[in-house]
Amino acid sequence: MKFLFILNDPPYGTERSYNGLRLAGNLATKHEQAEVDVFLMGDAVACAKSGQTTPNGYYNLERMLKPVLRRGRVLLCGSCMDARGLKDAEIAEGTRRSTLDELGQLTAAADKVIVF
């Protein structure tokens, strides 16, 4: 089954992106048949900012992308990146800039679309 997660909220300050990545990571690691893609839009593009340093015991969204990247893709809205001054060189390894057209294709191909 193909899952598409669309995240909109910033990495910290709310727990929506955290919870979305928890579920995406769970599906990617515990369900062999699952194909999981994550599309980061709006403030969620900062979830893929490389070099995040968080206090001990606090979640780190950059690290939470790794289970998804093993079995799927993490794509970032290019327009959202530009609006926030986030450069391609600043995003986590394995993630990449994308477009609204690609999001449309992923949405049409997905069995389930989950929005956080």
C-alpha cells in the first residue's frame, strides 16, 4: 500500500509534524508492504534542515526522517523552501526539493493520503 504524508507545521512548537513523522516511520519500519512518502510544505520544510541540535531527551525531526528515507522519499516544497530562505545545501541528506506538480502525481498514485 502506498502512503503519502503531507506535513505543514514547523518542526518545533507544535507536535503535528512530530506525530506525522512518528506514524510515517512506524509504517516504514513495521509494515514491509508499505511504501511511504513524506512531502513537507510550509513551515514543515524546516523539519529537513540539516544539523539540528536538540537538548538531550528531546526529539529531533532530522533524525526522525531516517526510517522513512530507508523505504521511501522525503520531498520538500521548493516554493516553501525559497520563501523561508532554505537552500538545497542546507537540507538533510537523502531529502530533496520538489514541486507542486510532483505532489499532485504522488497524491494521485497514493492509496492513502494523510495530512498533518
